[in-house]
Amino acid sequence: MEKLYKVSIKSKHLILLFTLIFTTQFGFAQGQNTTVTGKVISSDDNMGIPDVLVTIKGTSNSTATDFDGNYSISVPQNSVLVFSSVGFLPQEVLVTESTVNISMQPDTKLLDEVVVIGYGTQKKEAVTGSVASISGDNLREMPAPNITQAMQSRLPGVEINQTDSRPGAAMQIRIRGVRSLTGSNNPLIVLDGIPFSGSITDINSDDIKSIDVLKDASATAVYGSRGSNGVILITTKKGAVGQEAQFSYNSYFGVRTAREYPMMSGPELVKLRAAANLYTNGPDEFDDVNTNWQDLYYKTGVTQNHHLNVTGGTAKGNYTFSTTYYKDEGVVPLQDYQRLSLFGALDQQIGDYIRVGVTTNSNYSVTDNGTGLYGVLSQSPLASPYDEDGNPRRAIETAADQSWVNTRSTLEALGDKYVNQNRAYASYNSAYAEVKVPGVEGLKYRLNLGGNLRVSFGGYYEGAGVFDFNEATVSNANINQSINTTWTAENILSYDRIFGEKHSVSALALYSAQQEKFNSSAFSTTNIASDAFQFYNLGRTDEPVVADPNNQGYYKRGLTSYMGRVTYSYDGRYMFNASYRSDGSSVLAPGNKWHSYPALSAGWNIANESFMSGVKSINQLKLRVGYGQTANQAINPYKTLGLLSSRPYNYSDVFLTGYYVSEAPSPDLGWEYTEGWNYAIDYGLFNNRLSGSIEYYVMKTSDVLVGVGLPGSSGLGSYTDNAANTQNKGIEFSANGLIIDNPNGFSLSAGFNIYANKNEITSLSNGTDRNEGQGWFVGHSINSIYDYKNIGLWQEGDPYLDILEPGGTVGMIKVEYTGEYNEDGTPVRAIGADDRQVLDVNPDFQGGFNTNMSYKGFDLNIVGGFQSGGILISTLYGSGGYLNLLNGRRGNVDVDYWTPENTDARYPNPAGPRSGDNPKYGSTLGYFDASYVKIRTITLGYNFTQDFIKKAGFERLRLYATLQNPWIISSPYHKETGLDPEPNSYGDQNQAVSGYNNRILVVGTNAPNTRNFVFGLNVTF
């Protein structure tokens, strides 16, 4: 942005600053002016350019050209005019006469923008595969320690969800749906060209230059057996050749407040008990007590981040070094996450032909996991944490339960009596050497080496009587540790040339090898001699130290690959890409270890054709089509060998361990293959002020791994086989617009994306159409649930209650009957297991939006997301969470339940039929419409551009404030519950009774959602 005024560093007082601004404006107004007119044309076609901004340099005075490119402006003598327009290079002209005509050169920066495509880069205009990109600067618009949080809702086809809301938790990434039933659906992450085996939380967003996501098979096929779930290419920052040393410091500090779960108050629980007529007050419960246990539990969370970076270069090299400290204290007591990161990168040219470089990214993190929330949420509000003398209680006895008192003060007072901690060290390193082959222009050889190490250690200690009603309960402790190492070596021969100014040719050949080794162990014991030992010395006990064989692990796997790729572009109009890769994996059966992956893609940029030269409004119109095959090698090593399990036996005083075959060998185990087609249109309109893409894809995955059941007579349960098929197809749309380009200091840009993916299982093993135990059904999504469909509550006068629900009563849950009817219209049977239905949890479509506004030194950024359709599963309301029992036994979520005086309710009569502890069909109470529209972040910043900033030695100084999760605009779930409508847990977590598969995400209770207030500083000097 142009500086509007120049302010002396000697200006010490605010009143003097305003005076200078006023007199500067007054001086411009009073000086002798000349009217300048002229026309602005494009050098390409000599046509007039509309909406060119014509500004008097150093002022806010400006005008814009009309439709034909004409303009008129009054200027002081010896002024300089600045001409700027999207899609053209800016120009400055000294005014020496009353007519100034300008010919502007097109700015090819947008078309020449380089994206990472895997084993190289390519101009954006020449890309034929499906690649979505986001810059590091855009990522940092949202202050977040985890880069996936900043990516949410920003890229079409890339779905990112929470799996845990505790500090330091990773998020789940899915690119164009899920494909595998039992294997991993996580995308491959590549950090600076080397496959990344660690946690994405180990990568610091402050060190990232760009992220490029390869989505279709034609783009990911170069990664062969690791590319079927998509590829995320992360490029870190590097210095610039010849750049003087530049330091930057980025910091932010934030506070967060918990959004409480809507639990019943004391008076509301009293009414529920009366309605259910099942429980009465326990010894420590009283009707006139109303305790808000969440208020006594949560605290104000604090987060802080400090990033110091130095970057620069010499005549033939560049460097970058940084260190970052991040800390997040959660709103739940004893939940805490800390991370210290070190990053470094060096590149050096040696002579005319050799270039070498090294990158290292290391971090150390400590995670304190705290405790779960069930003990807080389920606690009776009729009980007080204090006894009749005002002393804190250690435990309380309610209607049918005895429980430890969970409050912030009791947890923080535990000291050495409780710890639940994980520590991890990770180091990700890469080096390269690149040689230009003398005498052959464009031919280079490159060797990439990568070495990764990740070590983790976890420990848990619970002192005697902690979290237990009985003070005599013995202490217990356990430890777990793991080490993961990988190395990668890649040999790359590449050739890049442009012939005759129109023919661009690129060829690449690769040979690579990779090996990964993993080892883990876990031990536990009880009755530790002293709290001081915690988990650090499990030998300090008279009890045995247990090494459960199911908690020990080891594997070693390797991959060898060959790959070739050729790309060709003619005159920026016709593009072609072909690749072929072969992978050999150690984890597969002999005869199936190797497979090859072809890919073809082509593009036609219609906008560059001669017959489009007169269409000024279209700057890019490119058609793309691509085909490719990839695979998923996410198969556990040694699956081909089968599995032995152990079982202890005792004969009198003799203890022995026996072994048995629990899983049969799979001697023919092979790859899961995905074949995909992608069709797309890339567009750029109105001097590229509006750009984006439309894509349609179909991906078919065959030979999907499943467990195939065996007859009981075999003595075995199952074996793993390539016996199923799945399919994903969908459409994506994105648009980015520069709406206002700095007229009078104001700019406005916006982005929008929307995408829909339809996932389904097309076949299962042995020709079956369902596996109810796993929740797999042919013709339905992988993420489906099998349950009754709730259609309301039974009311007085509803027909067939006695037939469909023998013994049922009005006010109970009414589910859909799917059976047949007699000739008189009556149902032929009662509702039973056959009436369960397949319910797809996936949304119909989803997406995101963002907008950036700037005025003078101020900038405002807003990021939001939305989703339509699908099923949101809330364990808080469903039967598995045991927080909506509706029987008055313990704390209950606040719901509107049926009574004879309140028949319009959504939730059933507490006195109605039950299934165990829950209302009959209680699981259906946890299903909600998953639609939502929400604002994720709002950031307001100010960039100091005054002269005194420069004179003080600062290149940049910016202050900003960010509000995270400020509000939910629309959501049926939020409207009823006040809670965030996005999932935050795996399906088998945070529940008293697990009712869902791990792959299905739910709204759980591992930590409450929060609203965060962040204040930050960016300084460059």
C-alpha cells in the first residue's frame, strides 16, 4: 500500500501528528494544480483498460479509467502518477505535460505462479492435475499451533475435523472422501520433498512457505502405493540469495473460555426424579442444593507462542534459522501442551554446476492429558462439594453412586498423587546435492536423503484413593514408550528445456528406497511404594510388573520404487503429462509385492487461442482431464503370516502361557488399488480479478482389505483378504475474487469453495451385501450407522401402539416401522431388529469462505465454514454416553422431556419403557441434523507504515487481535444445545458404552469447546 503521509520521527505528541496530517492535506489542496488526461491501453492488443487506478504518488488522491481506458486527474506540479491494475505490471510516470498516455504490460505473475507437484515444481498455468494450494501467509492469518486448524474450510475437497479437543491434539484429514475399510485413509505428507512419518502437529506453521494438496490420481500417481488418499506437500521457508540478514519475531498471547455443556440444574433434576419415580436422594443430596460442577471445574485457558527467525543469503547461498516456543494451558485442570521447535535450512551453490542444501526440523513436546469430563458432568447438582461445616468433601454418595469430588481445587491439590503425561522428541532432516550435467543444457542429477526420528514416552500414575470413593484403593501406574525411525534415498535425473520459445519439455526419472522401523512397549503395576516415585520406577512395588503382550509392538517395512514422468507444453495452450511408477513393498505376499501405476493428464488453455484474443474479459479458460492409478499400502506388516495370541493358564501353583492362532495367514495379500478420472475447468476473468476452478471426479477402489470370517469349525475367527470395492465421486467449485483494488486506500477480496462427495461400498466379501457388526453395507457410505430411525414420540390417539410396541406407553420414542401390513392396514408384527435402517452420516455438501479487507494500515480477515445435511452424533445425548439416562440417577443433560402436561417435547417420558439404564431406543436421541454455518476466526490488524517505524530500524510492525470460534450463524444442533456442531472425538471414545466404530467422528466430552481471544505482534527488522 502507498504511504499516504510522511511523519517525522521527531513528532512526539499525538496532537502534532494530527496537525501534520491536516497541514499536509491542506497543502495539497492549496498548491497550483494541472489537469492531466490520457488513455491507458494494453500492450497485448492496444485496447483500453477499464478500472485502472491512477494515483498521485505519496497521496490518497486518485481516479480510475473509464470503460475505454480514459482518465482525467488534477495534479500538483512535478507530480508522479502511479498506474496499477490487477493483471498488469504497475507503472510510474513523471508528469511533464497535460497528456499522459500509458501502455501497460500484462503481469504474468498469476500465470507464472509456481506450485509444487511432487518431485518438482510447475507453473500454475501448465498444471493438468488437481492441485489446491494455500500460502504460509494465508495459514498464519489464523494463529494456530496446528497447521490443520488453519487449513479448515480453505481448500475444496479437503475435509479436516477434530478428533480430540484437548491441547496439542491432532486433527483428521480426508481428501475426497475415504476409500479403505480397514486400512488407513490418511493422506501422505511430504515435507520438503521427503515423505513425513511423524505427527503433523510437529510442523510449525511459522516455518511454512506453502502447502500444495494433490487430490486426483493423475497428480498423486507419482507417489504410487502411498498416493491413493491424496498427498499434502509442505514447503518450508528459505532465505534469498544476496539478501541481508533479516530478523523477525512473531508472537501471540491468548485466553480461552469454556462453553459449558447444558446439564440440568438442581431444581431440574428434582423434577426429573419425580417424573421418572426411580431414584430418591442419596445421603449427600438435598433438594435445596444447586451445584454447578462445571463452574467449579473449568479455568481460564491461556495460550502463547513466540517465534524468532533469521533469514538471509550470500552471493551463492541462503539460510534460514528459527526457534519457536508454544504453550497451551487448557480450560480443563491439568490439561497442558508445550512445544519447543528448532528449524534450519541452508542452500549453497558450489561453482557453476553443483548445489547442495540441508533442512532440519526438530521439536520437543510435553502433553499433560488431565482427566475426562464424565465424572464432572454426571455428578448430581443436588450434592455440595462441602460438608455441613464448610470443609471440602473428598467424596460424595448420591442416589445410587459413590464418587470422588471432581473440582478444579481438588485436582490441583493432588500434586504428586496424579500425573498423566506424554513426552515426545522428533527430528526430521533432509539433505540434497544437485549437479548440472556439463554440456547438456537442462539436464540435472539430484540426490535426496532423508532421516526421521520420533521418540515418545508416556506415563500415568494414580495415587491411593485418587478418583475413588474408597480411600484404601491402591495406587496404579503404567508407562509406554515408542521409537520410530525412517530413512529415504532418492536418485532423480531431470531434464527441462524450452525449444523455439513455444515448446516446453520436462522429463524426470527416479529411483528411491525407503525403510521404516517401529518399536513400542508398555508396562503396568499397582501399589507403588510412594507417590514420589510416580511412574518413574515401577520396580518400587511388591506387586508384579505386567507386560501385556497386546501392548507391545514391533515392525519393519521397506519400499523400493522406480518412476518416470514426461510433461510437454506448447505455447501455453496445450499441456500433456504422463507418468509411470512401480513400487515394491515388503509387507505384501510374494508374487504381489510389486505393482505399477500409470497416469495421464492433459490441458487446453482456450484463452490463449487466437480466436479468443478479442475477448478481454476472459484471461484464463483451461480444460483439464486426468486419469491415474494409485494404491494404499497401509497394511500392517506381517499380516501375510497370520497372528498368534497368548492365554495364561494355571495348574495349581504353576502358571503357564499358551499360544493359539487367532488370525489365519493371508498368503495372497495384495494392494488396494484406486483408479480415478478427473475433469476440470480453470477460469480467470476480468484481468484475473475473479479466478477459480470447477472439478468433477470419480475414484474406484478395488481389492479393498477386509476381515473375512471363517466357520467355527476352523478354530479361527477370520483372515485378511482383498475382497471389497468402494467408490467416491464428487464435484468441487472454488472462486477467488479481488473485488476492490485499493481505490483511496480500501481493498476487498474474498474466497469461496463448496464441494460434495458421495461415498459408497460397491461390494463386500463372498458376495454379501452387509456386515452389520462393522457397519458396512453395499450401496451405502463407509461412514454409516445401523439403527432405528426416530420419528418422534408416541402420543394419545396414535394407531397401532399396542401392535408395534406391546407394553409400550405414550411418550415413549417412536421409531419407523419398515415391515408389511395386513389387508386391513394393521402392521403384521411388532417393531424389532429388522426395522433398523442404514443411516448415512456424511453431509450432502460442505465448504468454506473467507474475506480480506484493508484500509490504509488496517486489515480485517474473516474465515468461515459450512455444511449441509448428514447426521451429527452427540454422545452427550445418545445412550452410550450415560449422560441422558432420563432416570434421575445422576446428572443429566438438560432436555425437554415428555410429561402429560408437556406432550410437545422431543425427548421421551422418563417413566416410559427402558432398555437397561436408558430409555428404549435411547441411541436415536443422539442423532442430529449436521448442517451448520459458522465463523471460525475474525482477525483485525494494523500495519504501522509511518516513517518513524522505518527510521527505528523496523521493516515491518503489525499488531492484531483474533477472535476464534466467535459464533455459529446457523445450526440445528447449536440451536437446541448451545454447543458447537462439529465433531471432536472418535466414535468409540468418551462413552460409558461404545456404540460406534472408531472411524465415525462424534461430538464427545473429552474437553469443552472454547471461545478464544488472541492478541499478536509481527516484527521484522
